[in-house]
Amino acid sequence: MAVPVTDPARRVHPVKARHFVRLKLRVIGNNFRGQAWRAVLFVIGSLVGLWLAATAFFGLAAPGLAGEDRYALLVAAFAGGLTVLGWLLLPLVFFGVDETLDPARFALLPLSRRTLVTGLFAAALVSVPTVAVLVALSGLVVTAGAFGGWPAAAVAVLGVISGLLLCVAAARAMTSAFASMLRSRRVRDLAAVLLAVAAALLGPLQLAGLAAIRDTDWDRLTGAATVIGWTPFGAPWTAGIDVAQGRAWAAPLKLLITVVTIVALLAWWSRSLESAMIGTASTGSAKGKPEVSGGAVAQLFPQAAGWLRRDRFGALVAREARYWWRDARRRANLITIAVIGLFVPVMVNVGGQGFSIDSEQGFSLPSDTSPLLVSLSMLFVGLLAAMTLANQFGFDGSAYAANVIAGIPGRLELRARMVAFSLYVLPMLVLVSVVMALILGEPTWMGFMAGTLIATFGAGLAVNSFVSVLAAYSLPETSNPFAMNSGAGVTKSLLALVAMVATAATGLPTVIAAALLGDAWLWLGLPLGVLYGVGVALLGSYLAGDALDRRQPELLTAVTPRR
Amino acid sequence: MALRGLAKRFDSKVAVAGVNLDVPAGSFYGLLGPNGAGKTTTLSMAVGLLRPDAGSAWVLGRDVWADPVEAKRLFGVMPDGVRLFDRLSGAELLAYHGLLRGMDPAVVDQRAAELIDVLALSDAGRTLVVDYSAGMKKKIGLACALLHGPRLLVLDEPFEAVDPVSAALIRDILQRYVTGGGTVVFSSHVMEVVQRLCSHVAILAEGTIKRVGTLEEVRGERSLEEVFVEVVGGRTATGEELSWLSR
């Protein structure tokens, strides 16, 4: 009866990548079980994604369909390069990475690192965005085929597929490396500074780039496209076009570049994967233990919140303020706000200035950097900053039970969370307006810029309070601050869209005021903006607090991760 | 604490199918049940963490679901499988809980220091709770539940994953609390602890109460474990299966 167990290795079936893919599909499927609305959201999101992809497909196929030979390389290099760049950066700043299969879960299984990486990689390929990108960039195959016939089309197919692999590998490697970097405190602070510097540099770069586009003709652009085509960013996408345009020798070289890059990225990923797997054992950074000073209450309140009364409200604010810094997931969000907050307005406004410098031959004040344009970009920053709170209860997870048990009134809870978040964001917003005023050389604009920022931020707080109470979702308990569930990905994007539109609508009065009041707005902007922001935020917490009172237990269930 | 017809279903699965339970004041009440019997679900509904599909929960004469603010003031809870705000240190966590309960800061300071001392957590200093061991997490959770001096303690699996030394300490504190007039309700599947501590026992299986009464009534002449296995309907291994485990 007893089966000999002397040689377990002999009967073990090797683990293949398809097992991981099947596992992922099964997990996604189980996520939908019994939650029809999730499935519906997923389908809607997928359809929107595919629709966008189809649009992009025709855009990329356009040169081929129209027979415009000279645009083919341009389109392939720039569109493809932007795609890779997007996959590299967007997960970091905005969307997070689908961690349906958390690498930490595999730590105890006897799998070699190679098996694990190929398996997880294969599983990562099974997602809506990859399908969407595949559909979109298949347009290049049409273009290549139109000019070079079947051989070119075949090479283009190879190129697009390998390019897609490159995108996914890049996204995985970046987020994984970034996540393990963020775990060590010193590197984390360094990364924050570096990101901020990089963002600050992007403005001037943008300016130079736009100026270059302005006074170059198509030949220069084609030159740039050729160069991009030889980097990993453009190599996979341009291979097919090269064959079509009679440079068949370039195709194998470019595919080689792509493959080497993919292998290098996977190797990098597998290295950081190891630390991600081990790192989950203790997610909190073991800090040095300075001597305990003062009573328990004094310890709870950080210095920035020292002015608060020692009561329920104060405790809530203090705890939230501590969490924004100590929780890696929240801190990643703060860094994102800081980077985007500086990057977007500089890009929009200084980019516009770039054009005018060029056209008016001089540094005379650009006509198209108007208070209106600045207001719009400020609107966007304020909106984005507040959007971080859209799932504020999801950050807490099941720990939110403590507040439910204590019976915290919803209004108090929401107001405290707004205040704690503002402790970090308001200084940032002021900084953004100061920096913008300096860059634009318009110190007098500082006031209304800060006013617009604070007004939209306040509007965003109000809108996102509702979103966070009514549409919370649970975040996986993992060490990767960029991780999220696949079902939640689509939900998150849709909710973000709704919240953005609502916030923009609520913040619109500031832009209208900027347009109507003209010069007076320069002086009235700050006081009116602050008044409006604070007022709307308070109103929001008042109304959303009511909703929270009614559905505290439901909210707790929503943010508790299913295990 | 009185529970009347509490029921909850998740999707198609009935987790708790109408639980009636009366916990007399001053009793040490053990809620026994195998894994998945609905212990956590029942206690969550009793303290206002999970909305029941039917039934009501009363604590010291107040309806938990009709008058949550007043009722919640009266009891302390240590949920299981729920994270604490674990990126705070032990002292910070206690201060947070104390202030949430609307306590005077000076009293919070004094009680927190005492609790940390008694529960032997002072060595941890500023270590974040997330880095605590399982036993330490249970102890700080208990401290949070005790801090505001409630009349009723509801503890979900207070002895799970706790080492014998910490378990003895927790037992000690709970016993003293009951002697001082407090009421404790806790869930467990460790027979030995229940037998040693409890004055009253209820056995919960498949979402309904199977046996209820004082320890003596439920146990009769036998050991609690025998009664429990019989009620729950366990089976013992015959020795035929799993034979590959022995070489």
C-alpha cells in the first residue's frame, strides 16, 4: 500500500508558464464570483480599452492605407517609443501594476527563479492593457504590409509581438525595482529627490524639444525617428518598416536589440523579485529605536500636528498624518503628487511659451500663457492631488475596524482625514505656485495660482470623500506599493474618471472667475480660492459624513481584503 | 449581552443561521466552535462590525444596531483577523484608541503606561506594531480593548498563536477583570483554556448554537472535549488513509 517516496523528483511534473496563466485566469474569474457589478465594470473597461485600441490601430495603419511612405517610419518610431515609455512610467505614477499573482505567494514553493520569472511574465501578458496594445500596434503591420508586402508584414508581426513583450517586461522590472527601493528609507528619500529633480528638468527639456520641432522640417524629424528606431524604444516597432523601405539588413539587428533588452529587463526583474519575496516577512522598515520620550499621547502626535487638541479629532488627524509617511503605499502616492504637481504645469505653460519665444523672435512675454491656461493647469494639479483620497479607506484595510468599533461620527472622520492629508499637500501646492510664478517670471500671479490650486483641491476633497465612502475597494496586503487587484484596476480607472469630471465641474468656478474678472482675479484669487476650497470641502465632509454614518459596516467589509 | 436571531449569509452560503444567546453580567463566557462555525461572524455582528441580515444584538440594555454610539461606548473589542493600525508603535496605538474613545489625555497616558508595563511590552519601545510578534500583537490588541475600562469585553480568539507565557498573562488579566465585575465573551477552539476559565459555554457549529449553559451543564460527567467532538460530529482517523505519511 505504501508508495515509496525515495525519489520524489522522478515523478514531479515540471511547472510550465501555462500553469501560471491558468492560475491567473482562475483568480480573475474567482474575483468576479458573486459580484456581478465587478464583472460588468470589467467588461465595460475592457470594451473602452479595445475601442481606444481600435482607434489607435487605424491611426497607425493610416500611413499604409493612405500610401504616405515618408510618415511610416515617423509614426512607428514615435508611437512605439511613446508606448514603451508609457509602460515604463505610467505604472509608477498612476495606475499601479496588476499583482493578481503576488510573487510573495510563491516564496515557499520549490520553483527555480527562472521558472518563476517566466511564469509570472507569461501571466502578466494576460491582461486587458496588453491585448489593447497588441491591437493598437498591429496597425504597424498593415502599414509595413502595404509598402513591403508579405515579408515586411511578417517581420512587423514579429516586431510588434516582441515589442509588446518588451513593454510588459519593462513595466514589471521598473515597478519591482522601485518597490524594493522604496522599502529602504535612505533610498526612498533619495528617490523622492531624484524624481523631483527629474520632473524639474523635464520642463526645460520640453521647451528645447518643442523649439526643435518648431524650426525643423520633416527631414530632421525623420532623423530623430531613425535614431529612436535604433534604441530599444523604437527598435521592435520599426523593424517591419525597415524591411518595407528596403533596409532588410536592419530588421534582424533591431529584433536582436529588442530580445537582448527583454532578457536584460527580465534578469533585472528576477533580481528584485527575490527581494520582494523575502521582503514581505516584515514590511515595516525596522527603524532605529530612539529612547521613548513623553507619554503615549505625546508620542502619537507628530510635530506638524502638535497644535491640535488632544481629543478624538486630534487623534484621527495625528494617526492619518503618521500613516501618510509611514505607509509605503501612501508615501508613493505623495511622491507622485509632488512630481506631477510640478511637472504638468511646467510642461503646459512653459511648453506654450516655447512656441511663442520662437514665433515672436525674442523673450517678450508670451501671449498664450494666459491666466486662463495657468488656471486650467492648476485645476488639473489640485484635482489630481485630491484624487489620491478616492480610496482613502482602502489604504487602511481591515484596520478601519478600530474606528467603527469606537463609533466615530462620519463627519468627524472625513474632516480629520482631509486635514491630515492637507498637512502634506498644502505646502506642496504653495510650492508649486511659487515655482510656477518664478518660472513664468510673473510673481504677481502667485496669489491667484495658489488660490486656484486650493479651490480645486478643496473641491476634489469633497468629491473624493463621496467616492471613498460609496465606492471603496480593498487593496492587496503586499509589500509592493504599486500593487492592486486586476478587478480593481478597471474599477479604479472608471471611478477616477468620474471623480475627475465631478471635481473639474466643482472647481470650474475658479477658471470662470479667472476668465471674467481679468486683472482683479490676480488679487482676489487667493482669498476667494481659499474660501471656496475650504467651504466646498466642509460641505462635502458634511454630506459624505452622513453617508458614512449609514454605511460604516459595509465600508469595512468593502475594504477588508478577501483571503 | 443578548443576541436575538442573528443571521448572516454570504452569497449562497449561510454563515450564521439565527443565533440566540444570553450572556449574564459578570460571567466568563466561552463561545466554542470548529473552524468556519461562524464564531467570528457572530461576534462581528454582536459588536457592530458586520450588519446582520436579521436579528438584533443588545449590550447592557442598548441595541447595538439601533443606537450604535451609546452601545459601543460600553464594550471593548478585540477582533480576530483584523489588522490594527500597525504602523504606529504600541504606545501610539494605545493613545489613538484612548483618544478615539474620548478619554482625557492624562488618563490615557497613565493607563497606557500601566498596560504596557503589565503586558511586558515596554521592551518594544518605539517598534511599530507591524513588526511585533503574533503574541505581542494579541497583547496590544487586548490593551486597546481594555483601555477605556469597558463593562463588557468581546474577544475573538484571544489565545490563538500566543505562547504559553503570554497566554498565562492574558488569562490572569481576564480573570481579574471578571472578578472585578466585568463580563468577558470570547471565542476559542482550545478546550483546555475554556474549561479552565469559563463559567458559561456555548457550542456553535454550522451557524447555530448546539449546546448552551453553564460549564457544568454542558459538560456533565464528561470532558468538554468529548462533548465538543460529539456535538460537532468529528471523526477520528482510522489509520487506513494517509498511510504514505509513515515510511
